[in-house]
Amino acid sequence: MKEILIGLMMATTFASAEGYTQGDRILDMQKMAQAMQDIQSGLLYNNVDIVKAGTKVLKETIIKIRPIDSEVNNKDIYEKWLQNDLKMTNRIQKKIRSHASTLEERFTDGDAVQALQEHSKVLGECMKCHVRLRKW
Ligand code: HEC
């Protein structure tokens, strides 16, 4: 039983360490962009369920983001260093999850203004990666 469990754990670790393609990442990005729009609609229409559904998708998706295989195997040292900045990615992921939780809490407490501020802090973190790490 123990061996089976360990085997299963290794299989999932292995699966998550490889095979993340550019297509997967683009889909994840689009999912998050949609979640951000949904959250905004929820705020504007004063609908806490829509806000919660959006933060849920956002928090589940942001943790999947990582360098794709071709970036991990990039021969160009500088590009590789830039694209595989896992420390920065982890930091951004943590911040986005934390802002998303605060957003949900504030809105549930009836503070839509603070919730909106958290929404824009999340976007700021998205752009940090797009601009700083990716030089877009
Ligand atoms: C750790 C880095 C990183 C973070 C954080 C990040 N992105 Fe991205 N984003 C990328 C990369 C890399 C691409 C380009 C994907 C590709 O074409 O391979 C991208 C592309 C996109 C695209 C374009 C997708 C398309 O259809 O071509 C959207 C939209 C997007 N991101 C939204 C977001 C949103 C919303 C957030 C925050 C909630 C976010 N991103 C956070 C790295 C990041």
C-alpha cells in the first residue's frame, strides 16, 4: 500500500514537472483573463457569487503557471535565466492568491472599494511578469 502511494505521488510529480506546453499556458492565461473580467462584473453588479467563482478559478489557475519545456531546455543562458525565474514566479503566484483572498473577504464584508483595489493589485502582479520577466 505504501509503495503504491509513493508510486502515485511520484507519477503526479513527474506529470507536473513535464509536458507543460505553450498551448496549455495560453489557455491558462485566457482562463485567468476571463476570471479577472468575471470578478470585475461581480463587483459592478454587486454579485458575490460571481466574484467568488472568479477568484476560485484565478487561484486554481495561477499556481499552474511555469516555464514551458522549450524554455527549460533553452540553450541560450541569458534567455533561460530570464524565462526560468521560478523565484519571481513563485512570489507573484503567492501575491496573486493572497490578493484574490483579500478581494473576496473585503467584498463579502461589503467593502467594494477595497475589493476593487485588490483587483487592480492582482492585475499589477500579472503585468509584473509580462513586463519585467518577459520584457513585453
Ligand atoms: C509568471 C509569468 C506570468 C504571470 C504571473 C502572468 N502571465 Fe500572462 N502570460 C505570460 C506568458 C509567458 C504569456 C505568453 C504565453 C505564450 O504565448 O506562450 C502570457 C500571456 C497572457 C495572455 C495572452 C494569451 C493569448 O491568448 O495569447 C493573457 C490574456 C494573459 N497572459 C493574462 C494574464 C493574467 C490575467 C495574469 C494574472 C492573473 C497573468 N497573465 C499572469 C506570463 C505570465
